[in-house]
Amino acid sequence: MTRLNGKTPVITGGAAAKRGMDAPTAVLIGVTGGLGHALARLLAAEGFRMVLAARRESDAAALTGRSDGSAIYLRADVTAPASLETLAAAAFEHLGRIDAVVNLAASRRASPSRTTRRPTSMRCSRST
């Protein structure tokens, strides 16, 4: 379990004691940002095996601080269903099971002003 002691995170056993196939697993999507980096490092310290995913290239060993193969990185786009299907298949193949999925990815939506028309009563008209 992880708890905060002032500003310093303290790892107190829990998953950190488990290694190998018995370790908990997680799929983290959108890990190239600050929160994703922090969560990847925290779960690595807790002993999780992970599949890390984002649209941009990244290095799982650099994100987790581990180079033992317990974390891999895959490119994925949350707006493309085929990309997520590929991610899920690869995660099950690498991990054997999935205990947690965390989606930190954002996708842009078109603003309402670009996708909808204003009601006729709100349109500007010229006076003649």
C-alpha cells in the first residue's frame, strides 16, 4: 500500500513483495504526460507488471526505472477502436491477465460551434 508521509511517498510492502507472474498487472493509457509518468513510476515501485501506451513514442524502462521486461510500451490511439483492440490483445499476451486499466489519455472533441448550426433566431441578418 502506498501512503503519503508529508511530501515523500513511502512504499510499505503490498505488491512490492510480489514478483513474477503473481505480481499485479496494469495497463496505463496516456503515459507520456506528467501524471502518466508519476503513476508508471509508482506502480513500478509497487511491483506491478505493466503495459504502457500512448500516441507518442516512449521507453518503458525509462518511465518505470526497470529494464527487466516487466513493463512494455505500445503505441495506441484512444480514438481508434482497432488500436485499442490491438493494445488489449498485446496486454493479455504480455501480462497473462489484466488487473487494472487506467486511461489518462485525452481526446479532442470538436467545439459545438463547429459542429452545430445556430438556431435561425440567433443568426445575424442584415437590415435593409
